[in-house]
Amino acid sequence: MEGDVSIIMTDNEKKLLEHAYEEVEKKRNTTKMDPYRQVFHLMPPTGLLNDPNGWIKWKGTYHLFFQWYPYDTSHGPKYWGHYSSNDLVTWKEEPIALAPSEWYEKNGCYSGSAVDNNGVLTLIYTGNVKDEEDRRDSYQCVATSTDGTHFTKLGPVIDSLPDGYTAHFRDPKVWKKGELWYMVLGAQTVEEKGRVVLYSSANLTEWDFKGAIAGAGIGGIVDFGYMWECPDLFSLDSKDVLIISPQGLEQEGIHYQNKFQAGYFIGEADLDNVIFHHGDFAELDHGFEFYAPQTTMDDEGRRILTAWMGVPEQDEETQPTVTNGWLHCLTIPRELRIHEGRLWQTPVKELQKLRHNQESIKETLSANELLVFDDLAGPAMEFMLTGLEEIKGIFEWTFRNEARLIFNGGTHLLTLERRNTRTHLTEQRHVRLDSLKYLHVFMDASSLEIFINGGEAVMSARYFPSEKDTSLTMKTNEKVTVSLDKWVLS
């Protein structure tokens, strides 16, 4: 990685960037040797990646920033890493966009968003500050760029908290409607209730607090987590959608099984009166790793989402990539639409450019017969499986002997199963379906993203199979004829 640190910046910022580049280059070769490095998912060059940030298409190029601690696989003071792409398939590693160099961000340049302000790429993010006793202050900050690569920090634009809120006040998502800019922030009340608050501005630097637009005590929600992170409010298909990552939800049957969740409300937002009338909360992903999603709208009018394929405090330190100095990745970009009152997610069409060596197979499985596909031609594959509508019993699909999909036609329950990296015991996640029509699977060296019934539901997971095991097997307890299309992805 090469970084131009000759632009105007403070001495401390220059020093931090130079040190980060040196450390990354020292470790890059070790990281590259890891067999679990992904083929087509975005990962950190070294160190730890988490939330996607600043997701935007600006002047014809997609820019995707991410929370990054380049030195280690722990959650240290966060930088903003940066990738760019012209097609959502081939990505370029850009110089570090933000380093925690100034007093208002010394413990991390936390999550935020990006907007185009009259041709200027503008980042709005949270500066995190902690004192010797671990007490926190939060500042909402701005940085600008005219070339999309090098950023000038303007400092805090919101430097105080509204009454009744703690310093857990972060992750600004900004957009423009009419003549005004709007910002939603994830927040926590002093009673430790999660909320989303709304600000407005005429110029991106002077902001007016409008109030809480969603959260505990609003819109019929009594108690729903102690902190709401990474809010994203946007219009889609004549509705308004609020995406949040609530912390502190208790498991309810097959729901909310991860340490922290990510999901959405659909309704109507009245920004003038700070009211969001909405339906029930729904999870965005029913797998093991999915958090802090962020969306953008591109030139085609598509609403595209990506997320961190990880969860805070959930078995991070036991993932085997830690040994080789890196941790976590992002999901593939997903296009959103509203269908039958729910958000549906589908892989963006550009990913078809990754496809090579298509094979189409039609097989009839007899009861309790094991169908083995042992020539996958590599760890990165795409599968489309159809012919599942007639399943009344149990159907199983195993990936490299490390993860398994199980559909029970009697209970309509689809289960994703894998081995836990900490306990080494089997663990499961579930989604209930009216019917199972087809499965669309993206398999990378250490991840699975499973799109169900054309986007009705998604299950994402990291998994860590043996490098030598490329097997794929299917089994059912009844006679079933299935059709499988598969591609090598590169």
C-alpha cells in the first residue's frame, strides 16, 4: 500500500499514517499465505475489519470505507480503510482515509457515512475519545476530499450531547432531501434505552437537534435493547426503511440468536414532525455473522447494502485467521427491494462477471442416498439449486464437511449448521419458510452467503473447512430430483 502523506495534514496524522503503512507492509506477506483468505469478498490487508462506512457511488466510482485496526486482530483505535471499484467486482485498495490523529478522535475514527456536497466527497463520522478512567466523549466530525483519495479534516460539527443521552452517540448516516441535509445517529438514553435521533442542517456544518425518531418509548416500542447502532434511514418502493443494529435483545425462539442483531422497520417517516410510523422489527440475515449494514443508492437508482460479516464480541478471538494476522470480511453487495411488506435481498448482477466454467447437473436422489460432488475446482463457487418444492421430508446439503443446510419439509424450517471455532461443537441458526423453492449460494474460502427463494431470506456465515476438503454432498430421506448450476468464481 502506498500513501501520499505529502498533502496538508498535522504532524501527528502524518506520523500515524506512515507507521500504519510500514506495519501493514511488514505483515502483508504472512496474511496472504492464509488459506482462508477470501477470493471475492473484501477483507483487511492485515489486522481487524468491522463496520462498512462511507458507502457511496461518487463521480462514477464506488467508494467503500471500513472500520479498521491495521496493527492487530483486536479492537484498537479505529482507522478508515478504503476500497474503490468501477463495477462492484474488481476493487482497488486505496490509501487510508482517516487515522485517529486529533484530540477529538484519539481513540478511534468511528463509523459514519459519505455524501456528495456539490462535487466534494464529504465524510461524516464519530470521533471517539476516552479518558484515563475509560469515560467516553463522542464528537460528530467532517472530512472532505476533492480527489476521492486524500481527506482534509474539518473537526467536530456536533460537539455536545442533547439532554438525556449518554456518550454512546455515534454512527451518523447523512442524506439530502430538498434543501436540507438530515442525519440519523445511534444513541443511548441515560436510562440505557436504544434510540435513533434526528438532526437537520442547511450546510453540513451547523446542525439542529430535532429529537428521537425511533426507539424505546416511541411508536409503541417499550423495551428493545440498550443501544441502537449504525442507523440508516432511506426511501424504497414508496416506503421508508430504518435499518438498525440493536444491542441487548434477548433470544426469542429462533430469533435474535447472535450476540447482537441487525434488522429493519418499514413504515412512513415524517421528518418535519420527527415521527416514524412503522411495523415490526425484522432481522436482515438469519445466519451467524452479519452486523452494522450500510446502504447507498447508485446511479441506476438501486439501493445496495453491504455489511460486516462478523458480530462484536462473538468468538472473534478464536477464528483461525487470527494466527495469520487478519480478521473478518464484508458481505457481497446486495440489492434491496420491498416485496410483500418485507425487505428482499439479491446479489448485485455485476457479480456474474466472476463466473467461469459453468456446469449444469440434474440428479434424482433416492431415499437415504448420499450424492457426492468432489470436484469443485476451488474454494470459491456459486451454486443455484432448484427442484426443492416437492420436499416433504428432510433434505441436507453439506459444504466441505464443515457446514450444512438442513430443510425439514414438515416443519418448514431451514437450518444452517457449522462448527463453533471456540467450543468446536455444532451450532445452528434457523429461518422458517412457507416453502423452499430454490437456493442461491456464494461459497468463498471461509464464508457462505445463502440467498433463499430469490431473496426472501439470507443466511451468512464464516466457516473454516480443511483446505484439502472440496467435497459437496446432498442427502434426502425421500426421492427428489434436483437441478444444480455451479460456477467457479475468480
